[in-house]
Amino acid sequence: MLSLPAELTHRQANSVLAVLLQGLRAENGSQAVVNASALQVFDTSALAVLLECRRQMLATQKTFAVQGLPSALTGMAVLYGVDTLLAAPTA
């Protein structure tokens, strides 16, 4: 499982996305999970990064989920109607 950094804004989006995609592609298994619990400073770019990770993983036949999404980012995801796309993994 990969983790997001403490800060993910427009400034860091491209580099974080590149690192995440490289790591997610290297992981074995059919599910890709990102831990967002360290995330403290973010903007809507964080959602864009996570949604692009999801798109890339679905293209490789992997499911994608985010765990530990901060409540403010969850609120943004709900506002934009993408919260179900970033659902926490189920057991």
C-alpha cells in the first residue's frame, strides 16, 4: 500500500502522481490501495491525482480504493460527486 504525503496541492500534483503510478503498477495483486491518512494540506488537485490513479489502475484490471481520506477531502469528493469512486476497501 502506498501513502500520500502530508501536502498535496497543485504544486505537488504531477510529481506525486508519477510516484504513485509507478508504485501502484509495481504492486502485485488485483487491488490497488492508497492510504491518505497523512494528508493535511490539500486542494482539489488531490482528488484529481486520486481519480487519475483510479483510471490507470482500472485500465490494468485492478480495483482502486483510498483509505484514511480526511473528512474535508471526503466532503470535496461528495460535493463533486466522486466519493463512491474513491471508496475505502472492503474486507
